[in-house]
Amino acid sequence: ETSVVALRIFGDDLVPSEVTRLLGCEPTAAYAKGDTRIGLRTGKGYIEKSGSWRLNAMDRQPADIPSQIEEIFSKLTQDAAVWNQLKSTYTLDFFCGLFMGSSNDMLEFSPDLLGKLSERGIIFALDIYGPVDD
């Protein structure tokens, strides 16, 4: 099984450089509302409907979403005032993709990790993909 994880921050008035300054880390990708983004697969230009800031963790095989979330947190400020400002202004989530190797896999999330998400007002979004039959 494989997992992919990204912290995503969205808001119509999001200024990527300001979020970068607040969090103390360069994003994997960031756009202001109205920016043009070129699709990786299509090569087409897309106008961003909202501002966004994203920081990806390294993909894991075998899957390890908790360590990917901790990897991202280790790069960012721990200042509660910054997180309070961000969660009061923007939508924050951890997008987590789990590509299962079998029909019955399990993940565990510690109370400490779930507390970190809750304290920072971060939604936990888990997208699960079943095993592919050849």
C-alpha cells in the first residue's frame, strides 16, 4: 500500500507569500485567486477560482499517513497564534490518499496526532483507493 499526504490551505483572499511567511516554509505549490495554473497532464491553462497553498510530504510505501503528517508539521511553525489566525481566515485540510494493497488494510492515528489537527483547525480528508486487480 502507498500513501500521499498534503497540507492544503484555501481562501479567496489568500496571499501565498503571506502564508509562507506565517508558516516559515516554502510550499510545494501556491496560487492566488485569478492566477493561471498549467495542468501537468493536459498542459492547459486553468484560472484559479480561489487562493491555495499546499505542502506535500514524501509519498510512503508502505503507507504511513501519521508519519507524513508529522513530517509536514516538523517543517512549520508551532506558534498557536499563527495557526489560530490561519484557521480563522482560511480552510485548512490534510488531503490523505491511501492506495490499498489488499481489501483489508488498517491505519491508526494517535490521540496526540489527532489533537494537533484539532488544535490547528485542520480537516482530515482521507481518500481511499481499493486494490487494483490485474
